[in-house]
Amino acid sequence: MTDTSDFAAVRDQLRLQMFDATELGILELSTSAEEMPRVQFVAAEVYIGLQIGDEAFVTVAQADAWGVPFTDALKVAFDSLPPLEIGADRGAMEITDERQVAALFLDPSRAASLEVAGDLAIVPLAQKRVVITGTDDEHGFGRALEVADQLLAEGARLASIHPIGSRNGQWFPFPWRDRFPALASTINRVTREFGVRAYGEQASALDAGDVRVLEPKLDKLETGVTATFATWLSGTTALLPVVDNVIIASAQGQIGVMGFAQFIEQAGDAIVRTELAPLRYYIPDALKIAANEG
């Protein structure tokens, strides 16, 4: 059996792996710091780690035992990959190989021959399903939204719906909703569907005891806009997801609605921002907000 604490013994088996913030946040709920994946942050919600062959991810403890910089270990796995194959569609493409996805995050120049419009951009929808296009390519981002809808329909595990761009080798969050107003409605809907799915994944892993884990839900307004909401019973302990609106119910049966920002402002210091990913706020049972104030 290979000694995974010996870098020389495993270096030829190292493979790049992509992680997302939700995945790591859920792992933190049941995993010690030493047994968490050793990762390098890329941008937005994306991280890059390693696995040994087809086995589980490389942990913090394993990587620390190697006695080599983690960036050097990533480079070993990176150098083992062949060049990224660019298809006939030169302006946008999908990548379904997780190792190639991770390598591209480490070195965006691997996609230089794609000839994108504007700066290179990636929509990291899933570990094995990302769309790369250009920051000026509305059609390419439309394609990414189509893939997002496919993944949602398939019930696939999702990584991120937030694109990142690359300029001079540096990644940055790309504001596609502002850049392409014609896609804004679809981006809004898909982003919220992704968020609800991520919160559901998190809720199934949370051991919150007597604390109620509030479930975000989707609501299609009369205007056609998709919004999210969560329902909270005033005076009860809960973990609140980030939503568009909070429906407040009282023990007397009254119901009101309050925008999320207004709710947080009114709750003041009584509400606590947790370190959970996706983000939730802890509401103590001492907090009482009248339903008619919404």
C-alpha cells in the first residue's frame, strides 16, 4: 500500500481536482481541519486541490506531511496533463474533464487559442461541466445558461453560477448581469435556483439540534421575476438563508413580508452572521419582529 505521507511515492499519481465553496462548507460541518482538503483559492467560489489517482482528495494533514510547498505539488499534477484541446467552435466551448478545468484555473493561457471576444471568462457550473467564453460574447454566456438549465433539470450537483474573468493572468468576478441586460432575467432565475439547490444540500448535512433550518423557496412574481423567500416564526431560534424576502409569521397567526436587507437592519445586533457556506444568519429566540412591520 502506498504511503500517502511520502511525496516521492505519490507524485506520479497526483491529479488536479476542483472544489467549490458550498462543497467545502458542507465538509467543514463533519470534518476536522486536518482532514479537510488542502486547497488553493482561485476566485469567487472556486478552489483547486489534489487527489491521489482515483482515490479521495489530498487532506491538509497529508499535504503538510510531504514537506514541499503545495504550489509545487499542484505543478506536478498540472505538468502531467496534455494541452487543452480546442474544438471547432472557436469562441466558446464546454470542458467536461475536471482535471483540465482545474488546470485552466491555474493557468488561463491554456485556452489562448480559443480566440474569445474580450477577456477569457469561465462559468464554473459543475466540476465536470464548465463553459468558457469571452467577456464580450453574449451568445457564449447564453450557452452557459442553457447548460445551467440542463444541470438543474438533471438534478446534478452544482458548483457555482458566478462567472469569473481573466485579465493579464489574474481572475476577477465578472458582472454578467450588468454586462448583458438581455440575459438579466434568466441570470436572475438561474442564480436563485442554484442558490436554493445549494442551501438544500447544506441543510441535509447540518446538525442544528433544536435550531430550525429555514428552507429558501422560489416564487415567480406577477412581473415574471423569480424571487426567493423563507418563512420565520417570530420568537423562534432559526438559521436564515440569504433570500429576497422574509415572510414573518406570529404565534397569533399574523403574517407579514419584509425585504431581506430591511430584516437584517431591523434585527440589528440580535442576529449573528455565521461562517456557514452558503451563508446563513443565526436568529435567537429572543428576537421578535411583529409580522405587521413587514
